[in-house]
Amino acid sequence: MHLKFITSALYLITFYTLSSFFSKIETKVSLTTTIYLIGDSTMADYTDDYDPGKDYMKTRYPVTGWGQVFQPFMAKDSLYKVENLIKTDSVLVDDRARGGRSTRTFFQEGRWRSVYENLKKDDIVIMQFGHNDAAKEKTERYVDIEGYKEFLRLFVSQTREKGATPIILTPVARNYPWKDGVLHDVHGDYDQAPKDVALELNVMLIDLNQKSRDFFTKKGESFVTENYFMNLPEGKYEAYPKGQKDNTHFQPKGATEVARLVFEGLKELSAEIKD
């Protein structure tokens, strides 16, 4: 009888110890918010498995998507600045953006399905398309305005189905056209469409096109062209021995500034929620 009592007691102690242990694991997992980034090359992460088997530093560097350098802005000691958007004490940035993708091809290739299947309550999906949707001459990726809007609606509605939060971005600026020292808009209707969808579906929006144009204008055309975009001199980088002239994609400094602009946008949205 005494032995049975001891056995039962040990069983109960073990049970509650294991229950407590697994409870702590569950709590720890729930204390991480995943921010999924879906979009195109300007947002992509060119490291890791972007080009399997290839050395990023030798074959791609210095091209850098802003999503590639976004994780540092989600440092633990910065999260209080977005506390009304992110309730957890840690954030994982999962960058699913890919070069050359429009809203349509991102969906058709199953890239959105992979995000949707992994989404959990209170995660965040930040979507930034438009560059490739607007490429009318590239029929494999082109999406007209109505199609562009419809795919944004799909991403928004399915994000909400999972109890996660969608945030729409207007497409980041290209480094043209400049006129009288001011960087002007090149996206036209593909800048307006995300705003229309955000208004229609009551979705949070960061006007990254406007933010980036304003910031680049303050820095000046020459500085931005040389330091932020992929305009490279001959012989400086192994991946671009003949140099490069590219006013769409970013060098590390440009990507970091755009990531900062997105984080500022999140802070503004968080403040609006508080109000």
C-alpha cells in the first residue's frame, strides 16, 4: 500500500512536471510573431538558398533586397515602438519575396500557398508588389490593374482567415524620373491600386512609394544613384566585373534605408491603433 502511494505520487509529480515543461515550450513558441514578406526582387533576400549552390558574395553581391536587412529592425529592444501591432517579445522575419514575381506569378507558383499554410494567429503579412505586375512587355509576369487588385484582395482575405494581419505597401520607388531635383512617380496606376484595395477592405497601408521618393529626394540624385541603387563602377565587385547600371535594385545602404522607412511606417500604424 505504501509502495502504491509512492508510485502514485511519483506519477503525479512526473505528470505535472512534464505538463509544466510542455506548457513552457508552448508559451515560448507563442511568444514569437512571424512577419512574412511577400513581393518582388526589391524586397527579396539574396543570401542563403536564393541561388542554391552559388556563393552570394561572388555571384550577386552587392545587390540587396530591403527584406534581407529587415530583421535587425525587429530587435527585442525596438519592439516597444510597434507594441500595438506586435504583442510578442520576439519577431522572426520570413522573407518569401522573389525576383521577377508579380502578384499573379507569386500565387501561381505556389509561393503564397506555402505562406498561407504556415500562417498562425497574430502573424503579419507585409505585401509589396507592382514592379512586375506593371511590366506589360513581359507577358509571363504582367497583370492588369484589375488582376493586380484581385490578387491583393486574395492575399488580404486569406491572411485574415488565419487570424493574421495583412499590411499592404505601395511599390518602392525606382530611381527615375528626376526633374528639378525631385524624384517623381513612375508607378502610376500600380501605385494607386494598393491604396484603393486598402481603403476598400480597411487594410493597413504604408505608402512606401511616397516615403522612398521623399527620402531619396532629400538625399539628392547623385548621392542616391551612386550609394543606394545598383550603379556600380567597372572592376569593383566580382559579380559585376563590367560594372552595372541599375536604378531599380539596391545596394546594402539603399536596402537598409528602405527597411528603415518600412519600420517607420509600422511605428506610424502602431500609433494609429493606439489612438
